[in-house]
Amino acid sequence: MLSCNEGIEPLPESLQPVFSGKVTFVGDWPTDITATHIVMFKETLEDSSDFSIVNLGFISEEIPAGSTEFEYNTSLNAIIGTIEAREYAYLVVAQSKSEGLSLERKDWFVVGIYCNDTDIICTGRIDVPEGAYLENIDIICDFNNPPPQPPGGL
């Protein structure tokens, strides 16, 4: 009888990737904001139809209005999404003036875009490797100097 001495064991589970960071807010918060979230999209936003549940990779819990800083962790602060190992096209902080959690592009505007050390034009791209725990995925939201908006908004 041949044996590898391993018995019948399940294959090891791959660890779900996680990242964490801090959102820093600069300037005065708009007074008519109803919701603020970290939002990550799988594919680029080319038009308003790309702002969809199918394209969402992550939505954080709501960031309290008036915050100066908000620390997050994708394994603790998610309301939508389980992080997969892949490259994501767009990691941002978005705000809405609409009631409820609308998934209509016209209801949201971007106030901060993730920018890594090698991405000088701040495209919001992030590569999340299998089993990774990425730290310092920080986003600055400067209300006095808002970033360019993706297509399909107001």
C-alpha cells in the first residue's frame, strides 16, 4: 500500500486579501451631505452604466460627517464587498446628497482618490495580491481642491 503520510486533509484555504488605511479630510465639509463612503470599482468608469453593483468591489460603512480622519480596514468596515485578489480600477471616497444608499451615478460625487507612490496622476488603481495585507492605503479628501469627476455624474 502506497501512502504519502498526509492522510486525507483539505487543501489549505487561501487567505482573503485585506487592506487598511486612513482617510484624511481637509477643509470644511459641505453642509448638505447625506452619506460618505469609501468605494472601490473593479473596472474603469467610462459612463454612468459602469456605476453598478456588478462593478463594485467594496463599499465601506458610512464615514461620520465632519470627520477629520477615518481609519478603515476592508475586513472590518465593509457594507458591500469581499476583497478579491485582482487589480481594481478606482478606489475613492464618494459623497451623496440623496437619501438612502442609491446606486445611481448622478447621486454621487468623488471627494478623494487613492494615489500610490508611483501613480503621480492619481488614477485610483490598486493591485491587491492573493493573501495580501496592505497597509497605509490612504486617501486625502481636500474639499478646497476636489478631484476630477468620473463620467456620468451631475
